[in-house]
Amino acid sequence: GHKFKDLKILERAVTHRSWAYENLPGASDETIHETENESLEFVGDSVLGLIIAEQLFLRNPRLSEGGLTLMKHHLVSGAALAELSQSIGLGAFLRLGGSELKSGRKKQSLLTNTFEAIIGAVFLDGGYVATRHVVTRLMEDKLRSVKPETSIDFKSRLQTELQAQKQKAAEYNLLKTDGPPHDRKFFVEVVWNGGKAGGEGNSIKTAEMQAASKALSMVMSENGMDTKREPGD
């Protein structure tokens, strides 16, 4: 839905560094960097996160921060963005080097990164309102149907990470409840080997999910891992 004023920025958004290295022999690192899409991906990741946060807030005015966080994580996860990229046939337009041609057009990480780069390109080419239009048009169905209870299962992901690091399973404790019966808020703490994190939500499950999300980020950061990756990447 966006018509680019500068087609070069769109071309850069679909250019993987493997293509740049193979097709620009002898080019400086600066030239390679200005040709491939990693910097645009950085911009797009932030802009996409802002748009999704704004839309979730406007569409769910009574939902707690914990529930909004779960839904946002789900909508911008690698799996969700890769699925969306496949639905619009994005893989066919990637500019890839020989090392990535065999499987790159279906590779989750490349599809996710390219989608974010394109969002960054739209933002730089047309501004925030134009980008919001693109994102909401592409993600309308998901924005309408997403719920905290059906978002990413951070409890399972945390369990998987702890098992991989040969640690004991995390334990969840209900600390307190607050508010009237029709608007109850639950506060939960998750404890694992050497750490703890808290969460809150309109249900115990949502509160546990938020706590597990924070714990997962802490566990993976401590081990130098990318908290955006999917299990098994």
C-alpha cells in the first residue's frame, strides 16, 4: 500500500549482506554496509514495536501492561513476522548471495529481518503515518484476534532454556491479588536458579507469562543469547 519515492531504499531493504559481498568485489566495508539491510532492520524493529504498542493500547484500553506486553511479543516474534512475510511472498524478492540461495528464501530469520528492514525503509521514505498504515493493513487480522492467553508461551520457552542449561525447573508463586472481583489483578513471582522476576496481569496465567518473559530475557542475556530468537534457532 506504500508507493516509494526512493526505490533505492526499498532495494537496500531486500538486499542481504551475502549478496553485497558477492556482487561488489573489492568494495569497502562502508560501501557494503550502505548496500545491505541490517541498519534498516534496526530502524524497522523499533518502528514496528512502537506501532504495535500504540495499536494494542488503543484497541485494549482496559488491559494491563502485562497483557499488552504478551501480545506485543507475540505479534513481533520471529515466527509471526516470518509467517506474515511468507503470506505476502516476500522471499521471492530477497537479494541473496550463493551461500544463502538454497534455503534463504524460506529461512525464518532472513524473512523476519527483511520484513523489519522494509518497515524501516517505509518509515524513512514516507514517515510514521505511512508506516502505520502499512503495518496495520498487513497485521489487521492478527491485531484483532490476538489475546494475552493465546500469545507466546514464555513459560515453556523458559523451561526449555533452563533444561538446556541443566538447571532446575522454575517455580511460580502467587504473591498477592488486588482490586474488586470484576477487575482483579494478580501479582506473581517466578524463581529459578540464581534469579527471580515478577509479573502482573488480569489472570494468574497472564501474570505468570509476563514473569516468565522477564525471566527468559534475563536467563538468555546472562548467557549472551539473542532474546528475540526462537527456540532451536
